[in-house]
Amino acid sequence: MSLSARFGELKNLTPEQFAAGTNRSLPFWVSVLLVVLIAWQLARLTWSFVPQPAPDTAIPSAATTSAATADGDLRAELSEAIDAHLFGEATRAAAPPPPDPVDAPDTNLNLTLSGTLSAIDSGESLAIISEQGSATKVFAVGDVVRSGTKLHSVYPDRVLLDRGGKIEALRLPKELGEGQVQPIRPRSQPSRQARTGTSVRQLIDQNAASLTEVIRPQPVFADGKQRGYRVYPGRQRQAFSQLGLRPGDLITEINGVALDDPTKGMEIFRSLGEATSVTVTVERNGQPEVLTLDTSELEED
């Protein structure tokens, strides 16, 4: 029977006949559908317990590789542009400079600065310092002036003391006052051979205690160069006047030796200690004058 004939018969059936036919065939087809669904579910459940093979690593495409290469090139170009500082380089704020030790506060130690000899090499600078009740001594940078205090540095008008890590200033007095002191005593004159090879500091040590009672020298600089030593009277003002000096005289030469080198300033002490007379060139009231200092008169007083 053809399909069209079959449909023709179905069309000719009454509703009662169609319902009766359906009741006969429907349970069979429902059972078949249920069997198929159960089989499908069992198959899925079975495959869930079977391990799946690892997926193959995907080979990067040419487009991905090209994009990565382009990104790397862009980073390199940006780095070069930054290093070139095309728009200038930002100025970093400089660290604040350390405090200038020259502006250190004055010390309250009972010390007196009688003279300074500031050399170009700071290690050769010297200071003549005395403590109340003690003899006048000459100190080099780094020497212990008193317990817990060292000589830090030397300047023409002051010295800096390192007092347990704290920097303090000891200044030259503007003018030494009058005092009751013993007159200068005659001192033996060691031979020049004995002085050969003697350090400048030893020469000063021999005469500083007495000379600073008469003369107080201060280095004078102009345009970064030393011009000489300006001298002022010490405690022995009368002896200072006997030499023919006046307060504020600028000594530029001693026995023809120019005092334009800080290391030659020691000639002031050496010449006065070795000779009975010394020829000095002084600048007084802006005019140079040549004086002969007779130091023998001092020894006779």
C-alpha cells in the first residue's frame, strides 16, 4: 500500500476509529523512545569515565608571532627615545650642602689663641694656644689641645676645635689687654749647625712662648694670595714699641724674603730667634718702609 493510500484511509476514519487505532500503537512507540533515551544517557555516562587525550599544543600563527615582534620593536624604540632625553633632562634637586664649619659657634673653653699660621697644605698649619695656668704651646691640625678636644683646622683669624664631634671656634682676640708678666729672659743661642734639619714646628716651639708676648701676627690675603703678616702687640706692648713696630703694620718681607708663601711665614719666628737684628719691609699707611728691628734690646731688658 502506497503512502498516499495510507493517508487516504486515515482521512476516512472517524474520530472514534482514529482514537482506537492510536491506543493500540502509541504504547509501542513510547517504549521505543524511552529505550533510545536510556541508551543515550548510558553512553554519555560511560564516556565520562574514559580519560580524554591532552589537546595538541596550538602552533602560534604567523599573525601572532608578527604582533609579538612588532610589540618588542616598539618597546625598544620607546626606550631609545627616553634615553635620548628629547625634551631635556629633569634636574634633580641637589642635596642641601653641609653646614660651613667656619660659622661654628665660639667655644666656652678657657683657651687663648695667640697666633695662627695657615698653610696651603692644611696639614702644615699651626696654632699657638694657651690654657689658663699652662704654658703656651704650638699645635698642629689633629693634635689634642686638651682632654676631649682636638685642633680641627686653622684659619687666619681663628681655629676650629673638634670637641667630642662638635665643632667650635676659638678666635684671635681683637687686642690683648695689659697684664703682669715676666720680662723676656735671655735665651741661649743654639748654633746654626744644631738648627740644620730642625722642623719649623720645633723652631716655633722654642720661641713661641716669649715671642707671642711681644708680637701677634695675622696672615693677610688679597685675591687668594698671601701678602704678608699684619702684626699687633702682645702682652708686652712696651717691647713691641721698642722694636719700632706699630699696631697694624703689614710685614711683607723679612731680610729680603717675601712673605707671600704661608710656609715662609715661619721666618718671623726663626729670624727673631736667631739674629740680634732683622730687616723687615712693612706697609704702613699704604706706603712701604724698611725697618731694622734690634732684638738685642729685648734680651737686655
